[in-house]
Amino acid sequence: MIHDQGSQSELESENGVRGRVFLFCFIFVFGASVVGTWFFGLDVVRNVKAQAVRSDTALRTVGYAILVATSEAEAFPLDVSEIVDREFPAAIPGPLAEADPDPEAGWPATLEAAMAGMEPVPLSDALELVLVSWPPEPDLPPVLSVGGRPSGMIDARSTLDIVNGWLRNAGVRLAN
């Protein structure tokens, strides 16, 4: 009988060791997956922010090009061919040269203000990212989008809304 109690004690000891090994392996795998997920999340956020900067730069570049073409012709362009070979003047010429002092109701009068500290990209590169819905009539502003790509936020407004607002506000100025 004494021999049976010793065997039972050894069996319980082996089960305890196996349980602890399993617990430590489980904790290690769980901890490694948490750390891996955290690093993966950081990488995703970094990539989304980089894409948003590219989208914002492209939106601002295309928006400014459309404003320049609109001010020179006193009508909105109806096709990409009307803006594609355009040089960017430092300031918008023509009737849109003077921006409204209210940033909510206006547009930028200079390339520097339009880019908000970013470097403009070549228009051909910007047009690869920005989708432009051209209007049927020259008195209607085009609508810009980035095809579902991320876009940044400024003062709780998306850059997409800001740039499309420039074009809508320019249309109001030209109509009056």
C-alpha cells in the first residue's frame, strides 16, 4: 500500500509539472501574439498616415490647378486637358486672385497657402491619385475624390472637404 501512495504522489507531481509547462507556454505564446499585433498595428497606422499625406498633397495640387484654370478662363474646366499642362503661378491670377478672408468661405490665393506647408507634386502624378468628376457645364465646379484612399483631417474637417469647398466657393464668387 505504501508503494501505491508513492506512485500516486509521483503521478500528481508529473501532472503538476506538465500543467506549469503548459501554462508558461500559453503565457509566452499569448504575450508574443500581443506584442506582434501591437507592432503590426503601428505599421498599419504609419502606412495609412503616409497614404493620407500623399492623398492630401495630390488633392491640394489638383485643387490649386483647377482654381488657376478657373480664374484665368472665368469658368470651370470641363476636362483634364484644360489643366494638365498648366504651370503653377505663385498666386492665382484673375477674378479669384483675392481670397475671401473667411477660410470657411474662401480658397487659397497662393500656391503656398494651398499646399499648407507641403510640397506640390507634378500634376500628372497628382491626377493618378485624385479622381475628378468633371461638370457638364462650365459654371459648375468639379468634384474631387481619392477613390477610398485615406485623407487627412484639419480642424476636424477632411482635406477632401476643404479642397472641394474651395471649388464650390470659387463657383459662388464667379456666379456673383
